[in-house]
Amino acid sequence: MLENPRSPRVRAVAKLTKRSARQETGLFLLEGPQAAREALLYRADTVVEIFATPTAIERHTDLRDLARDAGLEVIFTTEAVLDAMADTVTPQGIVAVARQTPASIRDVFSGSPRLIAICEEVRDPGNLGTIIRAADATGADAVILTGRTVDPYNPKVVRATTGSLFHLPIVVGVELAAVVERARAGGIRVVAADVAGDDFLASRALLAEPTAWLFGNEARGLEQEAIALADVSLRLPIYGSAESLNLATAASVCLYETAFAQRSERSI
């Protein structure tokens, strides 16, 4: 039982809330039973340690069994220790540490993908996490992060993905121009989501073909240089009085519309 919130081991875990520590160690933090469960179910090979209070394990006995199947022993802690490790106010009694496993751009495009989400300069952790979750839900082949997009292993991003981080490839640290070049070489149309783009409904038929959506910064959108790299730019219609859509909401609509179009095309 870990009881001292100030012990070196506890502090090492707590430091993973900081990007510098994640970059130095190649590890990241998982908080709560849902994140730990998805990691153990889909990428058990990446899980390094699991910490839990006895009460939490009594509520989530499946996690103990999944950990045992992965060759891991749950390390029991006090509530105070869990609170010291976690980024959230209420970590629900379970924290895990996992290895970062970003995918390579080569692997993504060698698999003949049909739907990709590219995030250029997306800075809000909640938005990025939601886009990753939407990409997972729509059956996208990968999410690619370019520019100064927020770290996908940021605790807020990890929480917002609700486990989808472990379900599909995430590529980090690549230049947008290189991604677009790869996409074109693979016969994939790059579509920029832009408020000044062409009418979405008029161009809907294009989405049945392999598509890489390009999403930009929450406040500024995409820079002109980024839009120029795309094959086409489209805007979602606003029928009410809203000034605009939240980035993650707009991305979800774009990804789902594309998934609908591609699946409808295959069923014909």
C-alpha cells in the first residue's frame, strides 16, 4: 500500500501531468476506470503500472482481472496518494501509467486509408479529444496532428477521448505539407473545413471518395497557406442565428457525413 503522497514514486507519476515529463519519459497518465479499462482491453502492452484504492477495485473487479491477464499487479494506494497523482479533482480511485505509442505517417498511408482527420494548430485539449473520439466513432483510419496542435497525451485530451486514444492510430510531430503530399500520392482528396469554403451540400458527392479532412485552430481557423495546400475547402451551412459551430462539433459533422457517404457508396 502506497501511503505517502510525497514519496518519489508518487511524485514521478504526478509529474506526468506536465508535458516536459511526458517528453522525457515517453509515458503518460490515465485517470479513472474507463481510461484504464480501454487501455487494458486494446493496448495492454503499453500499460506500465496501475494504481487503485481498495474501494475502487471492489467496484471495478474487471480491471483487476484485466491487469492480471496483462501480467500486471494493481498497486494499492490511499485516497490521498491517488489525489496527489491525478490531474482531476475526482480520479475515481484509479490511475494508470502507459507508454506513448504514436503511429508513423508511413504506416497510416500504407494501409490504403479512406477517412483521415488532420488537426492543424488545434490548441484546446477538449476539442482535440472530442475529434479523436468522433474519428473513432466514424471508423476513421487515423488522426494526424500537425503544427502546434496540443499534445494528445495531455491528461485533458486523454479524458476527452474516453478511451478512443487506444482505438485508432494517432500521428504526431509531422508537417502539414508532408501529410498532404502523402495523401495525394495515395489518391486521397484533402478537404479543408473553412468558413469561406464552397457550399458543403453542393460538394457532398466528393466525400464518397477517400478523404482527409483538414481542421484548423479554434479561433483563427486555417491559415491561407494551409487552405492552399488542400484540394478543396468546404463550409458547413448555418441555418439558425449561431455565429459559428464549435470546432469539435463541426469536425464531428464532417466526419460523419463522410462516413455516411462512403458506406452508402460501398452498398450500391
